[in-house]
Amino acid sequence: MISPITGSARNAPPFRYDIVGSFLRSDEIKAARSRYEQGEITAIQLHEIENKEIAELLKHEKALGLKAVTDGEFRRSWWHLDFFLGIKGTQKIILNQSSGSKESTQRAESFKITGKIAFEDHPMIAHFTQLQEMAGDTLAKMTIPAPSLFHFVQDYNGNEIYPDQQLLYQDIITVYKAAIQTFYDAGCRYLQLDDTTWGTLSSGRHRAHLRSRGVDPEQLAKDYVRLINESIAGRPEDMTIALHVCRGNFRSTWFAAGGYEPVAEVLFGETQVDAFFLEYDNERSGDFAPLRFIRDQFVVLGLVTTKHGGLESKEQLKLRIAEAAQYVNIEKLCLSPQCGFASTEEGNILTVEEQWDKIRLVVETANEVWV
């Protein structure tokens, strides 16, 4: 049996206990969005309700001792589409529900490129500045989808604007470099890139599907590492950028299964982010052996599931951290939930109280491991 070990506390991101970002929407938020869509309240009134509910959320986050807080993505419908649709040259589309992944078939919205893409006047910059103001002395963390996901989704949906893939890659890089700098100028020092493409590229079933479409998953992984690296190149030194790898989280469901081994060497060995947030809450994520390719980045272990309300054993969590420490120095490890609690406004299948119990478990466990 592996003996638990201890490390030291940490006061810079990623923190020993951290969060992926999204939280269950309050009843007030859900009701307000419904009323807004029906034309019963204005955008200004909706925004005021969002402000009130985010303020309440921040109280809970701070009360539990979180060192970085988010707005719970309360102003979004989707974890990714709201950001993509704020990019100039994109448009919302409705997918054919007879095809696609679990996530797309259960809520069949996506986006398509309709013109040259650019990052201009994006509404999430204001969302961040408002979060930062409301967070006060606590670090405000911003979450956006990764550039690799932008490419993956548009490729699936079809794109007639960019017949030249290299030009598309370059414009995505330009968009993300502008986004990162704009968030930084607004005060952001902790940015998380959320990405389901690596879950897809870790799945044998999805890799076979890619090959059936004439796509080489090995080359795609290399292209996506380059896309991420060039997008974050030149970022300010005092800005932490993390990459969160997800296998699907819509209403507690998932769409990909498989350990990190097929992508580990290129993803962990070559991606130049500061930290990886990695799902490790069940057997679908595989073992810790792929972590042997981690260089000097931090690894935030997503050992506590957000897909149901049952609490994990604290002692078992400590044993799993010790197991991961066989591959990554304990001083480079942290703990978090496996994903957010509401990748879309519908939210996962657990209660608000269970959500906070999960966060409390993460905090308490981390404080006992990293003393």
C-alpha cells in the first residue's frame, strides 16, 4: 500500500486547493434568463440580477477559503459557445440532433465561421472586470475555451471561409493572443483554457472516428499543441495560464473515455502552459502513469467528481495523491474537483449543498496534505 505523503502550502496559482470554475446556477438566475428570453425583463435588468447572484456566490467561495474565485460562469449559457460567439466572424447554428456527441445531441447548439475572425469588443472582458471588482482582495480567475477546441468544433461543423488550414491556424492564434493580452490589460493574472479535444484524442473510439474522416489523430495532437503554444507565446510573466482537460460534463454525462497515454508525451511533454487541470475521478481517466511525461508544470488532480453528490473518502483521496506523487513531485501537485458543476446553465445532477460539500472536501483534504 502507498503511504500518504505531505508537501508544503502554496500562495500562488494554481493553489493547493483550486476549482475548475463553473457553479450550479441559482433559481433566481434561471428564472431571470427565462423571463429575459420571453421579453419580460430587459438586458439591464438581467445583468443586475446576475450581479446580485454572483455576489452571493462569491461570499460562499470566500467563506470556504478559496484563494481564487470565479463568477461561476453565471453570465453564460455554455462554457464554450458564449466565448466563441463573442469572436467576430462567428455565428450560432443548430445541429442535426441525429448526429454528433452526447453533448451536442442533448443540446444541439454550436457555431460556424461566417467571416474573417477577430477579437474585438468581446463581452467577456467586461464580465471579468466586474468579477475582479466584486472579488475585492481575492484573486479573480477567468475561464475560456482553448484555441484547439475552437479549431476542432469549426472543423466538425464545416468552414467555407478558410480553405487554407494554415491561415485559419494563424488567425486563431492572432485571436487568442489578442484575447490573452486584453484580459491581462483588464487585470487578469489567472487564466484557464478549457479543452475537450484532449479527452477526444485520448479515446480509442473517437480516434477511430477521426481516422474514418481522413484525420490523423497523432498529427492533430501535434498541431493542437503548436496552436496552444503559439497562442500563449509572449504572455506576461506574471500571468498564470492553465489547461483543463475534460471528457464531457453536460448534465453529469460524458462523451469520451480513455486514459491520457495516447496523447501524454506530446500534451504533457510539449505544451507550454503553467499547469494542467486533469480529470481523475474514475476509471474513464485511466491511471497516473502518463504523468511521467510532465516536465516542470503543476498538475491539479481532479479527484473529486462533480457528476454526483456522493462524497469521496478523504483517506482514499490522500492515497491517490500519494500514488500520483510517484510520477510528479508532491510540490507540483494540487487538488480540485474533476470539472465544473455546470458546464451549461442546466447544471449537473446534484444539489447546491452537495456542491459546497465537494469544495469543502477539496479544501480540507488539501490542507491536510500540503501543510
